[in-house]
Amino acid sequence: MKHWHIYSQHIEGGGPVPTSFTFTRSEDYDLMGSVAENSKPTKAFDQSFNMNILWFEHKAVFSQKIKLKKPGTTVKGSLEFMVCNDVQCLPPDQVEFSIPVSPEKTKEKKSTEDVHGNPISKDSVNETVFKKAVQPEIQENPLDIEQKSKKKAVSQPLWLTFLAGLLGGFAAILMPCIFPMLPMTVSFFTKQKGSKADGIRKSMLYGLSIIVIYVSLGLCITVFFGADALNNLSTNGIFNFAFFVLLLAFAASFLGAFELMLPASWLNAADSKADKGGFLGIFFMATTLALVSFSCTGPIIGTLLVQAATMGQILGPAVGMFGFALALALPFTLFAMFPSWLNALPKSGGWLNSVKVVLGFLELALALKFLSNVDLAYHWEWFDREVFLVLWIVIFGFMSLYLLGKLKFSHDSPLVFISTPRLFLAIISTSFTFYMVPGLWGAPLQSIAAFLPPQHTQDFDLYTGSLGGMSSSASEHRVSVKYSDIFHAPLNLNTFFDYEEGLAYARKVNKPVMIDFTGHACVNCRKMEATVWSKPEVLKRLREDYVLIQLYVDDKTELAKNEQTTSVYSGKFIKTIGNKWSDMQAQRFNANSQPYYVLFDSNEKSLVAPQGADYEPENFVRFLDEGKKVFRERK
């Protein structure tokens, strides 16, 4: 299609997603070099990305040379690409390929060399040309959304991910595996031969090595999962249940049930290389620290990576690990520069284990959030809001008792007295426990609303009824609303859960529409409903001025057989309700994050630019009022 194009493999960072090939490993052949581009790309300056970019229009041919180890085989793998035009881009897509290769179909070369410079016989080199999946069918946007930017709703700013990593790193320093190593490591640098400047240089290299090790771990997570997979993690039931089990294991480890240990051979190998000295030795000293401290840092790192991955940001894991590593490396570097500061540090003792146990309680509380996501997505309906709250009240209540010395574990040291910091933490934990108690009767608990199951799962709710009911005209359709048996309207709002049904009602009552692309596992969606939608000025507008359509992109309920189909946009099989609305959001609005709010009239024409989460009620009021104003002008 005219003006639509895919990109070259050779795109600098900060640009669009380049075309890339991933080959399934096989014993039948070896890859010879990398994928070549046989079509000539167009080179031009792209104002959207502010850089020169190579792309292909109409058709692109790629080839990959292979060395056959048997007469015939099938080359399998996947192709990832992004399709854009002058004003917008479609989300990156992946296409699987399977290409039979035999000597009769090969392009012979008289002579060549392998990647190591060894000669290869003329009949052993095969050139496979990829001519498929590089001309995806582009569907025109069915809605006149007037969207000229590629800006997407961001589920969480990267600086918050960095801050979470930073706090995790500072917490890790207080672990019994790391804190006692501070003076030993600093002593090593201060006793080294050489000038003071040389010692400072080596200590800085040590800190930098720690950062490189942990950031590399974050990048590996990103490369392993990929950008699309990271976007899907937060809504995938299997992944959420796996995360629940993982965090449960981490919590048990911190509470003393067992210790997470890496193979001793890894530690011995790193330690032996650290003895060689020099810059490489310092790097392996940092590697040894990472391995030795894994029993303490592993649960913190695991929790951080889980949280960063489920935020759907391609740089989330790396940014989180950078914050963690920076906090961890900072004290080792500073104390090596200023050894006298060590005298101000508290002595090692039982308090280090107490820090570990407290983090275990926090891990346990966080694990329940992932279990709640699974319960909502599959409609188990046994992990309701009050069940979640009771468990959190018990967990933080026990943590308060532990901090006060009323609850002890087998590996705890005797608590002779309660220190001032420990008392302050006990006060905070106890206050938070009592704060949650009114939630058992429906109190909104806005400060933690993002983590709680939706208000509608509350069996005994004195709060929602106080907001007032819906209008009589709105209540008429609620009995027959499609999917009303599995979805529930927040805050007693007049809500539809099927796009076509909601649109038909909007035409009937002559009102504008607000589509809310949401999800059961969407933390920011729950926070918006609890802290923004519940405000009287917002609730009034949602109830009186708009027809609200909530589309759950992560619901696992299967569609009726006659509704299941293959997407003309992505080529994927649409089997569940979540598949249907997720595909619709990506196809029509070029977005895949939630919440995502779209305002349009009954003719499906956009009223204002769509937006994501905005926790300032006055901004959301302005958004709704602007849409209503445009709707009236068109009438």
C-alpha cells in the first residue's frame, strides 16, 4: 500500500523497530554470516524519529546463507518487523516461517569461506531467500481518530522503575550477606600497593563493575522476552500465577524456610579469577560479590525484575537493575574512598536478619497481588476484595508483632530491647494495619486502591451505595447488557462491556461515547477508578454526559464459536474476549497499554485525542468537557 513501509535491519537506537530474523537452532545446518538485504533500501530523514532511516516500500528481499550438514532440511524461525507510514506506526509484529531446503534448490557458489575463514566445498553452501511476510496487508483505520502522533499511554514512568530499583538496592545493603562485606572489601582496596589516587580509581572500577553486572542482567531479561512479550506479561494468567509462586518462594526464603544458593562451581570460578589482580580481577571481585550475596539479593532482584517486566516497558528491567546496582555499588565505592566513614557504621548483628524477615513479609504481601490478577482474569471469584484485605491485615499485623519482639523465628537472635528505628517501623506497620480495617466494610482505601481487587468484588460494601444509583433510563438496559454476568460496572456507573451494543445505545440516547480499554490486572486502571472516577465532578460527567464502554483486554472467557475468528490485522486467532478487544485497540488506535480512554460520537469520529492514566481529577474533567463541547458543536 502506498506510503507504508518496513524498516531495514540496520537502524540506530532511538529509532523504529528494525526488521530482524530469529532462526530456530538445528543440527542440520549452520548459519553463514548474517541476513543480507538484497533489495535496495530508501534512505531519508524521518522527522518523527529525528534521524536518517533506511526502509523498504512495496517489496523487500532478504537472504541467509547456510551450510548444510545433511541432504535436505527445513529452516524455521521468525521475522519481526514494524510497519509505518508518514503519520503513524502499527505495533511490531512477528511472523513464523518454515522453508524447505534441499541441494536441488540451492544456489551454488564455486568457492567461499565460513565465518572462521575455512574453505567450504561448492555444494555445501545454500542461500535461502526470504520473500514472504515482508509485505503485510495494511488495513485502513476504521475510525477517524485524527491521531497524528505515535504517543502511547505509559503504564509507569521509567523514573519510578529506577526509584524502585534504588530502594531495593539500599535494602539489599542491609542484608546479612552484604553488610558484613563492606569493611572487608574496603580493607582490600585500602591495603593495596599504590597511591591513594590509584586506590580510588580501583574502587570506582569496582563500583562500575557491579553496575555493569546487574544492568546486563536486566538487558538479558529484555532480550529474552522482547518488547511485545513484556507488554503482555502483566495480563497473562500463566505468568501472573508463576510470579505468585516465585514471590511466595522468595518470601519463604527471607522468612528462614530455606536459603537460595547458586552452584558452588560458579562462585569458585569467579573467586579464582578475582585473585589474578588488575582491572579484570576487580571485575571478578564484583562478580564474586553478586554470587555470594545471591541468597539475600536474589529475592529482591527477582521481585524487581517481575515488577519491571510487567510494566510493559522495553527498558524497564535494565533501568530497574541500574537503580539497584547504583545503590549497591555506592557504599562500597564511597567507603573505599573515605575509609574513616566505616567507624560510623553500626556493628553487624541480629538486626540484619530482622531486616531480611521484614522484607519477607513485604514479599508475601506483594505475591497476593499476582494471585488476584489470575483470579480476576479467569473469574474464579474466590479471591474477593475482603479476602485480599484480610490476608494483608494479618500479614502486616504479624509484621508489627515481629518488630515488637512478640513473634520470633528459629534463626532470630534474642531481642533484649527495641531500638528506636524498630519502634518507628512497628508504629508505621501497626497504623497501616488499622488503616485497612474499614476496607472490610467497603471503605475505598485510595492510597492502596491500585493493588486491591475492584470494589465490585466486595460482598459487603457500604461505600458504593453512598455514591448514588444510576438514572432510570440507564438502569433499564442493565439487565440485558451483554457480558453483565461476568463483568461489573465500577461505582454504579451505566456501563456496557460490548462495543457494538454500547455504540447502539449511544445512538439511541444521542450521547457521546467513552471507550475504556481496561484489564483485570491493570493496576493503573483500578487506581483511576478509585481515585479519579470516584470524585463527584468526574462521576457526574461519566454518569450523565457519556455512554461508558469498558473493554477488558486480558479476559480469558472464550467467545461463542461463531464469534471466534482470525484477525485480518495481526493474523492471530481471536478466541477470547480479551483477544478481541486487545486486537481492536491495537488495530484502530495503535496502542496496547491500559487504561486507554477514547471519546467519539455515534458515527465513530474522534472528539479529542485519546489519553491514558492521569491522576489529576481536574485534567480528566477537562478531557471529558472538551469531548462534550466538540460533540455539541457537531450536532
